[in-house]
Amino acid sequence: MVDYHSAGQPHPYGGNGPGPNGDYMAQEDDWDRDLLLDPAWEKQQRKTFTAWCNSHLRKAGTQIENIDEDFRDGLKLMLLLEVISGERLPKPERGKMRVHKINNVNKALDFIASKGVKLVSIGAEEIVDGNAKMTLGMIWTIILRFAIQDISVEETSAKEGLLLWCQRKTAPYKNVNVQNFHISWKDGLAFNALIHRHRPELIEYDKLRKDDPVTNLNNAFEVAEKYLDIPKMLDAEDIVGTLRPDEKAIMTYVSCFYHAFSGAQKAETAANRICKVLAVNQENEQLMEDYERLASDLLAWIQRTIPWLEARDPQKTIPAMQQKLEDFREYRRVHKPPKVQEKCQLEINFNTLQTKLRLSGRPAFMPSEGRMVSDIGAGWQRLEQAEKGHEEWLLTELRRLERLDHLAEKFRQKASIHEGWTEGKEVALRDRDSGTASLAQVRALLRKHEAFESDLAAHQDRVEQIAAIAQELNELDYYDSPSVNARCQKICDQWDLLGSLTHSRREALEQTEKQLETIDELHLEYAKRAAPFNNWMESAMEDLQDMFIVHTIEEIQGLIAAHDQFKSTLPDADKEREAILGIQREAQRIADLHGIQLPASNPYTSVTPQIINSKWERVQQLVPKRDQALQEEQSRQNSNEHLRRQFGSQANRVGPWIQTKMEEIGRISIEMNGTLEDQLNHLKEYEENIVEYKPNLELLEQQHQLVQEALIFDNQHSNYTMEHLRVGWEQLLTTIARTINEVENQILTRDAKGISQEQMQEFRASFNHFDKDHGGALGPEEFKACLISLGYDVENDRQGDAEFQRIMAVVDPNGSGSVTFQAFIDFMSRETTDTDTAEQVINSFRVLAGDKNYITAAELRRELPAAQAEYCIARMAPYPGPDGVPGALDYKSFSTALYGESDL
């Protein structure tokens, strides 16, 4: 039902009516009261005016039967005025006396006069007396003021406006020519055409016949009453049976059609506006849900991966540890790259969402706690720190295991040599052969024992080395430490026992020496010189067979130099060997000369010339083998040096290339070469160039893998590490993607706000001019200078400072102290364009609600599409006002919430 509350506003022309000459009644002053004596016209007016009054009085739960009688006490007349104006009249008098009725009618007439209506010859007494002519004139005046006066079409109003509206709406229809409000309507086609023009599904216009006016009129009146809520105000027979139908009755009836269809058009416009706003809101909510889901998935993956990277599970063998290193490489090659892309895409989606929210006037999206872009960045940084720590730990563990294997082999070699040397020593030391030996034999035993002690002292270093190696294996957590400790303990215990037995045997021999004086000085000298020489040869053989591990050419060259120095001592050692063997030959010569029977062996030492020669021969054999081993190791180190140089050369090309591209992208982002589309195409070409460069990085990865497989840990040929290059590559990909996204958002902003290319270039030129450090952001003073250059009055006075602080609150809401180009563009676009506001949405809802302060679920479902109606119902709070009805909803708070405003 049409609401006429707005009818109480003053007319724009001033005066008392809609026309330029003041009193609108001036247009209708010629309504001839004498014509009301025509029974046909009076009948039409009575029926029409009664139906019109009842269409409004039924809103208050009442109606009239006789228009002459039912308004005589003024009560229903006052109620009618309250309904159609939406205002409260003075309290009526409830008495039944004539004076009470006159007072009530006068209150109604005073209210009509207060609305700028000049009542001509209409007094309260005539109405109270039931004067039909005056009563119908008063009702027609009310209809003109509240139903027809406000009709306006192309600067025409009231009757002319209503007539022009009818002509416009019925123009396309055949047999319809509306020129007035009487005979143009007699055949009923004009009524049907109005309905069909607005609601074509209600009328089958092509089946109507001009020669059947009664059927046409009844069809229009019945459809209007049933579907348009317009009561039937005339009978078809009355219209057809009158030569000239009553103009006022027809105008009253047609005005109901105007208001019915005008309200429907407003409702449709309001519904379209709401649908548009809700569609934007639903799309943004979907983007927010997608961001939350992607952010949760990425953070969950980071949280699952970091414990794996931080786990420290040492392995016992190098192959097992190398498998862990291979697992880490597979993570770098296979598992991490997709996540890098997801992180980049997440940041792009976030920026796009924020841009759409700004363009639609919505508040910025604030992700849930722990899912901010900064939280993802912090998690990603922890992930990369864990990666770095994991790789360092793997390489450290490999070094440790390599060191452990070397020490364990060295321990076994030295322990075997020592055990071989001590074999039988305990039995010899326990022998009591001195009791039956001659003096010479005792002396020989004593000297032999002295030689053994010298040998024992010489072996002290080896025992200490064995113990030191075992201790280092324990400190490095060698997996087979128990067996090493057991073997070392056995060697130490045996060593202590040998020391104790040696001391006991010396005491026994020294006690016997007093009785035996014959000493073979020559044998003793042989033994004294042969024993250390033999020990030297054993040490030399041990050193020649000693394992070595190096990581650089300098280290292997040091070993080769030490080996060359050892070889330089061989001639002197050979002279010493010849001198020792000469002692033995001299003793044999003297014995042969004097006929002395020498014992089968030297009584002072077990080191025979055959042993010396055998060990010397062994030393001679080990020297070239050592040469070969050192040369092979030198060849391996040369190969490693080639790998270092190869990796360093490639890294020294890739690293500067990445840095150069980063700088070029930075320059592109602040320059104004061509349109935004040109800049976007340029950036995408850069992106393709960067992607095409990826094989160089993959080649570097392959070279890096060869370096790691060769256990090369240092490279002096390049300051770039693979980790630095990976981070640089990922930053390059992220930077170009982010820069492209910023340009796309600028294009989106330009198109959505209607900013021309010249305006965009002007904004960019102004921004770049004041961005002295090319950092992509303006400080407060730079931004103020930029605003002044664009014509803003923000000079250093109280008013200018206040205006500048207002603008800074818009472009820098977080108080960071800098203004980005995107914030600058958003501000300039808001200054030059218009967008939907919360107030417009509230006014649209008010139209759908029939000017009420609340709206019902039924009204939403009737006016909006089903999906968006349910969207509103689910989110609108109950209406808190006292004038609400059960189920009333608060559309004002809902509209302000759409735009993030606490109060409109």
C-alpha cells in the first residue's frame, strides 16, 4: 500500500500549492459545485471518494459507509488525516454535542490549512450538518493535497504531471490516447494499459476489445483490487453509462495507480542497491574465508616442518648421516618450492582483498589472531632459521663421524702394534734364568734388561697416544666406545704389569750382578744402539702406514712436504743401520780371532741384524706406497678445487644477476614509463625473463650437490653460498609478483574509481617528485609538500594543520609515519569519486520497509532474492525500539556494520 507521509513537506514553489502561482486550488477553483447536482457525477464521486478514504482508514482498523454522515462528528476525519499525513493531530473531543463535533471538524480543517491549503467556502458547520456538496469538496481538496499535489513528471506537477505520466506509460498501446481524465478512460483500455505496462503478467492486453468497455473496465478494476491492493472505486456501468465520467473520480482512481507503481519502482531500485551491496559483501567474505583456510594450512605445514628440522638424531655411520642429508635435499627440491608459491599467492590474495574492500568502502580485513601476513612471515623466518641450523648440524655431524672413523682406525692400528710388541714380554720378564747363568750371562741379561727398559720407555708415548685417542673417541660419542674402552683398559693394565715386572727383574739381576763381572761391551753397545734404531724403524713404519684426512690442497701439500723431509733423513738412518751392523760384525770378527764361542744370539737384545734389515727393507717398501697415497690424495684435492672454482664461477654470475634484477624492479616500480598496462606488461616480461633464468640456478644446485657429495665445506672463490642464492631467488620471485600485484591493484583502483590515465600519471609524478630517496613511501613533510603542490590548503596555520592531520589519519591509520603510493592513490580516488555509503543503504532499506524504522523477514523475502534475503535475516539484530512488532529486524545497525561504522 502506498504511504503518503512525505506529502506534508512544503512545496518547492512556496505559497499554498504546487503551481508557480501559489494556491494549488487555483487550478481547481473552477470545480463547479453546481455540477455536483448531476446525480451521475455525484454518485461517481461518492463511490470513488468513499473507497479512497477507506483504503487509508483500514490501516487504522476502521472505515466509513456514508461519506455524508460518517465525517459529521470529525473523529474519522481527524483519523483519516493522521493516517495519510503520518502526523498527530490535537486530541479530539469525545462529546456528542454539536459544539464538540464542530470543534473536531475545525481541528481537521485547521490541520489542512496548515499544509498550505486554502479552503474556499468550506466551514465546519456545513460538514457537521451533512452538506454533501461541501463534504465531497473537502474530500477532493484532501485528495489533491495528499495524493496528487506531489506527483511530478519533467517539471510538471499535480494534474498535469499525472496526465503526462499516463500518456508516457500508455503511449506504446494501440487504441489508447489519454488526453484528459474523463472520456479517455471510458473504454477501459487505458486502465488495462497502465497495469500491463508495469505488471504484464496480470493482463492479456491483446485479447481486449475496444467495443467491450464494461468487460475491459471490470477486468482492470478486479486485477487492481486483487493484485495491486487498489480498492474498486467505480462501477464499470456508471462510467460507461455516463456521457462524460466525473474527472475528479477518475483522477482519484488513477492517482492510486500512480502511487502503487511508483512505490514498486522505488522498491525495485532499493532492492537492486541492496543486492549489489550484499553481493560485494558475500564475495569479500568468501575471499576472507579462503585466506583464513590457506593461511591455516601454510602455518600448519610450517609448524609440522620446524620440529622435523629442529630434531637432532645423530647417526652412528657416515652412510646413515648422508641419507639424512639426502632427505634434507629432497625437502628443498620437492616439498618447499610449492609452499614458497603458496606463501607468495597468499600475500597477493591478501593485497587484492584489501584493495577490493577499500574500493567498496568496507573496513580493512583483519585476519584472525595468529593468521596475519606478519605471522606467516615470522613463521617462515623461523622455518628458514631451522633449515639453516639443520643443514649446519648435518655437515657438523658428517665431519664428526669422519673424524671418529679416522680416530677409530688409528686406535686399532696403534693398539695392534702395541699388542704385537707386548706379546711374550710378560713371560720373558717372569723368567728366572739368572739363577743358573754365568756372570757373562747375567751381565748379558742385565744389559738386555736395560735395553728392554729403554724400549719400554720408548713405547710409553705410544701407550699415552692410545689412551688419548680412546679419550677423544669417548668425548666425540663414538658408537663403539665400550669396546674401545675395554681394549684400552686391557692395554693400560698390561702396561702397568709390565712396569711392575720390569722393576722386579731389575732387582733380581742387580743382586746377581755382584757375583758376575763379565760383560760383553760390544754386545751391550749393539743392543743400546739397535733398540732405539729398531724403535725408530717401527715408528717410521707406523707413520708411513698412518691414515690421514685433509680438506684442502694446502693440507695435502703440508703432508707431502713432511714426507719429503722424512725421506731426506733416510741416508743418515742408513748410516746408523750400517754402524749398528758394523758393531755386530766387529764382535763376530774378534770372537773368530780369539776363538770365542759366541752365543747363538746377542744376550742383551732380541733385535738381530736380520730384524733390522727386515724392518729397514719394509721401510724402503712403504716409502713409495706413501708417495702414491699422497699423490692420489693430491689429485682428489685438485678435483675438489675444480669443483670449488666451478661453483664459485657460476655463483659469482648468478648472485650479481639476482641483485641487478632486484634493483631494476625497484626502478620500474617508481618510474612512469607509459600507461599502467604498459608498466604491467613490462613487469610481466621481466617476470618471464626471471623464470627463463631458472636453469642457471638449477645448474648451480647440481654443482652444489657435487660439492657436498665431495664433502667440501669451504670455498674461497665466492662469497655467495647456496643458501644466500636460494633466499635471493625466492625474494626476487616474491618481489616481482608483489610489484605486479601492486600495479594490478592500481589498475583496479583506477577503473573502479573512474580515474583517467592522465590523473594516474599526475598522481605518480607528484608522488615520485617528493619521494627523494626512491623508497616507495613519503614522510609527513614530503606528503604535505605533495598535497600543497596538488592544491590542498595545508599550510602551517591552525586550520591547515588540522586539515593535514585529518588527511594523515586517512592515509596512515596505523601511525607508521609514512604514506605508501597505494594509500596515496586511495586517498586521491576518494577525493575525486563517489561510492555507495551506509546512509544510502539505510535509505534503501527504509523504502522496502514502507518508511518504518524496522523491517520484517517477510518484507525482505518479498523484495530481495532468496539467497540475499536469508543473508540479511541471519545477520540483522532484533529491532530494539518500542514501536516494533514481533520479529522486527534492525536494518540500520546492519547497514552501518557493512561499512565498519559504529554510528552513521
